[in-house]
Amino acid sequence: MALIKEKDREKLIGIMKIIEEDVKIVMFTQENECQQCQATRGLLEEVAALSEKVSLEMRDFEADAEMAKNLGVDKIPATLILGEKDYGIRFYGVPAGYEFNVLIQDILDVGKRSPGLDEKTKEVLATIQKPVHLQVFISPT
Amino acid sequence: MANDNISADMVSGSEFPFLVVKYNVSGVPHTVVNEEHGIAGALPEKDFAEEIVKAIGA
């Protein structure tokens, strides 16, 4: 059964036409998939099918442990949104409910190679000269 | 994306309860900056950016 409703699917296909550059989604799961990993994979497979600019690469948290380590992935399900480089965008847990909107917005931003932020916000962020790791906790909706 | 120094994770609290305990998260959204500073709630984006700068003492 499709996780994305037909009506939403059509709308998303239209929205994703603004994607200019390739977006690569990398997901880390494991051989014996947990329920949340299955749900995440199912959702991402449907998302990747919405645009030919969006691809999905599946990785195994154990078999690809070194890659996971290099990408800073320490738990699963992990979803990474990459462009021609790693922007440090990660989702841990199922990107469903309200987080699905965030997932789509991040894909669009990476596809445009431009964050959808105000100029004022960008000015503030540009002053940061040391590594900053943000972990935004949310509750599933 | 605005600054290569910044990485951002979304963490689902229900799937990673040990992190909720570790970072003392009592409501959502809750943002942990560099493992030690907490920003509770949602803020307008510019205010949020300023809170991050304040948290790291840049």
C-alpha cells in the first residue's frame, strides 16, 4: 500500500519540478529491519520515485559501518540528504507526519543548492566559524 | 547549508528515548547545540540563529 496518498503524490511531483540539481538520499538500515526502518525505507522509496533528480541509496549500518562512521551516522533509521557535497543534513527516525514536510523542504533546498532562509538569518549564520552540531528533537505526529 | 560549519540532525524522541534522557529534553521542539546547550521551543529563524551563535559563544 502506498504511504503517500495519490492526491499528495501528484502535488509533490509538481512541487519537485523546481529541483535543478541532483539530490541523493542515503538511508542506513540493517539486515533485520526494525519497524521504523521499514517505514522509513518505504517512505523514501516513494519520495525518490517522485523526481528523476532524486535518488535513493540504501546502506547497511553494520556492513557499511565505516561509511556510517565517516558520515557521522551513529543510529538508525538514518536518512541523509546529500547534494554534490554533504551539507550535514540528517533525519534520525521516520520522517513522517509533520517531519515529512521538513524532509521535502530539505530535498527542495538541496535540489536548488540554496537554503530557504532570510538574508538576515544567513548573515547571522555566516559569522559562525567553528563546528556546530544541532540536534533538533521532535515528537512524531 | 548556509554555513559548512553547521550540521543539523532531526531526532525523533520516541525512537531514541535514551537521547531524550541524556539531553534532558522535556518538550519539543528542543535543540541541542554541540552536545551541551539546549534551546527550548521554536523561534523565528533569525532569533534561532542568534541563539545558536550565543550558545557557542562565537
